[in-house]
Amino acid sequence: MAQAHLEVKLLSSTPSPLTLIYASFRQCYSPGFVGDMWPRLLRGEISLDRQAALIQDVLASGHTSPIEHVSFTFAVQGVSRALTHQLVRHRIASYSQQSQRYVDESGFEYILPPAVDRIPEARDLFLRFMDKTQKAYLELQQTLKSNGRTREEANEDARFILPNAAESKIVVTMNCRSLLNFFELRCCERAQWEIRKMAWKMLELVRFELPVVFDPAGPKCERLQYCPEGEKFTCGKYPLQD
């Protein structure tokens, strides 16, 4: 059992993402058939800079639905069950999460909150609880197996004592529009520290892949130029809305 650390990797994305978004926008405003244009686009007859310029202009107008045609898939590890419970509340997405039912958690890793880590007595209490939980999991697992439960069935029931701090791994797929919404909410200083850290790592990856869409992305206040969270929750980076 050990402390786990966040890692985010980009597994896959829609091929030719910028060109696909450009074609989708063109179909909205063109009388022609974008399917006939597609081979020309792939041959580079319309430069990527020109494509990006049109996308940028149309996005600035508030028309964002065509970016839903492009999606990104991430592999994430070193996150807590507390984080994944928040993550799956983003509904327009696909998730494949490591199962505590089928995976033996007898040596589970854990996420140590920085605020706990900074206080020696809090850290000691936290680590002692992790150690006791691991021992209890092992004992319960063995007791269940000794009383006729299979290994898989023992895992299924022993998992009920695992903490929110238990490390998990998950694959996440979101389209561009969902990602923009995710970043607006989870890059905000009001977001919980762990999911905020993950969101910024995801944003860094997609900015590299598709800057025309994601260079302006981030917390909502960056777009609005004011804080919509109200006086009670503002971090003070931007003024409150008049």
C-alpha cells in the first residue's frame, strides 16, 4: 500500500479534428455538400490556418455545436474514488472505470490530500487509518473466502469498507463541447483541488492538439471576465458581476 500520484494520458482523438470541425461549420452555412469538399480538405487545398480562422470566428459568435463531432479519450490514474464520483456527474461523456468488484484491492493505493499532508498529526491519523483499513479488508476478504465465498465474491463484499481515498483508474471520453463545459467548472478555484488538478492536465493536452478550440478554455471567469460565483465563493481573481 502506497500513496498514488496523478497521471493523465491522451489515448486517442478524432482524426483530422480541425478539418472535421471546419467541414461541419461549412456545412451549416454552405448550399453545397461538404462530402464533396472533404477530399480537397484532406489534400490541403484549404490551408489549416484558413480553416482555423473560420472556426475561431464562428466560435466567437456563440455557435459551438459542430465541435461536438470531435472527441478526446484520456486514461487517468492516481485519482481517488472521491474524484471519480464527481467526474461521472458530467453526463455527456463515456467512462470505463477500474472495478473494485473484480480487482483485488488488498494492496490498494491511496490519495493523500495536500492539506492533510501539511499537518503532521493529521497525516499520521490519515496513514494509520489507511493501514487499518487495508488490514480490515484483508481480514474480511479471508473470512469470506473461509466461509464459502469465491475470491471474486469476497472482493465484491470486502470493497464496502474501502475509503473514498482509495486510488482508481478510469478511461474518459468527451467531445469538445463537453470538455469546454468541464474546464469551465473544474478549472475554477472553487472546484475541489484534486479534480481541478486533473482538469488542468487534461486542458494542457488538448490545447496542444487543438489550440483553436482550447486556447481560450479554462475557468468560466476567463471567458466572462468577471466572477459568476458570488461574493461568498469568489477567489478574487476577477471582479464580481455588477
